[in-house]
Amino acid sequence: MNFNVALCEDNSVNRNTFLQKIQVLGNMQIIFTSANGQECLEALKGMPQVKLPQVVFMDIEMPKLNGIETIRIAKSLYSSVHFIVLTVFDDDEKIFEAIKAGASGYLLKHEPAAVLQEAVINVLEYGGAPMSPAVARKALQLLSRSSIGAVVAGNHPLPEMITTREEEILKYMVNGWDAKKISSALNISVLTVRKHIANIYEKLHVQSRAEIISMAHQNKWFNQ
């Protein structure tokens, strides 16, 4: 069986290394590569369901939009796509942030081609959650801590590229306010509100208020 995968990685050397590993396997087709989260979302946008990658390997530390925020946005829009983090980082916060964002696995970048192949099969055919041994050990250590419940239960933060003003407007939108009512509340013009809304749509890669409301509720952005 052939698998369709994609890669989001800002380092060109790492991208080439990954591509070489995939080519050795022979049963995986690269749908696209991207250098940051924004490029990844743009590549997914408008792609027919049948052509979407089944698995996207995702770096974490990238310019413009990091991997965790990209996964969080993409999972809200493309629920059928699985994301496996591929990173040099195995610190506590990033592991759980990635899991909360919707990652299906967490591998370190030095893993050989066979491990990448096994991870894809594990996710797609068995519903597994592949992790490099070092990451799995760290996750087990975290699970033994009494504070883990609070970590897992935390709300998902808004993506960093959303400005303070856009966050204000987004909160009003989620509560059902229209542009005119928001402009009155914030003492700014309706045109300015609409420009902010357009920026929000672009940054979150949505096309309707309904999508925004769904994303906000799913990620618990404004839950108390």
C-alpha cells in the first residue's frame, strides 16, 4: 500500500535528509514540502479531500507559524489529516502542547527511514500514537506527576499571530456580534472592524464566521 505524506520543515538540509529517507522506502509519495506553518496551511487550502496527505510530518520551531499552532489550526479544518511531530526537542511542554494540539505522534529527527514508515503505518492502520523512546519515557515521567491533570486540562491558546485587537474582535464574533455592534463597542469604524475580520480569516485560514466559532469552541479559546 502506498501512503501520501507531506513535510513542514524550515531547514533545507533537514528537508533534503527527510526526502532521501522517504525515497528509500518506495511506498510513500510526497504530496508537498513547506518551509513554515503558513506555507503548509496554504498548501492544504483548497486541496481536494482525495488529494490531501494522509500524514504530515511537522517541525516545531519555525518562523511565521510554529508547528504546534499549525497543527492546532489544521486539525480544526482537516480532521482526516494526521500530524506527526518530527523535532530535535523532547522537552515537557512541547510534548503535551503537541498532543493537545492534535498531533498523532512525536518522533525525534534522527530516526531512520524504517521508523518513519512504521510510524505512518501505526497511525493510519492501527490508530496508534508513535513516539521515539526518549519521548515516551518523558511522557511517562510527566504522567506520574500530580500536576499532569492541570497541564492536560489547560485551554489551547490563541495562535501568536493574532493581535490583541484581533483577539478582542474575535471574542465579540464568537459571541454573535456583527461588525456594526463591534465597531460601537470598540469605538472604531465599521470598515476597520471588517479589515480586522478579514485579517483573522486569512490568519486562521477560514472562510466563514461559522468556521471561526467552531474553531474557537473546539480549542476553548474563550472558555472561562
